[in-house]
Amino acid sequence: MAKVQRVRLAEGEIAAEDDYAEHLRDYRKFVRGVQLVIAGVATVLLLLAFFLL
């Protein structure tokens, strides 16, 4: 994984590395959810094509 750099916020605070790690976990969960939804839709479409055509 890439090296995490500290980010300076507008208020002058430094974002914690934990915040960035949490962001990455959320992003990975989101991408996994999108993959599952697309796989489900594709499965339904394939079943519809198989049984209706």
C-alpha cells in the first residue's frame, strides 16, 4: 500500500492517518458493493435472456 502522507486542513490541523485509513476502508466497501450490485443485475439479465428468449 502507498505511504500515507499527512494532509494539512484549512484550519491548520493535520488530518490523522487513521482518518485516511478509514477513508480507504469505506472506499473499498463502496467498490465491493458496486461490484455485487452489478453482478446481481448481470445475473438477472442473463436469467431473463435464458428463460424468455
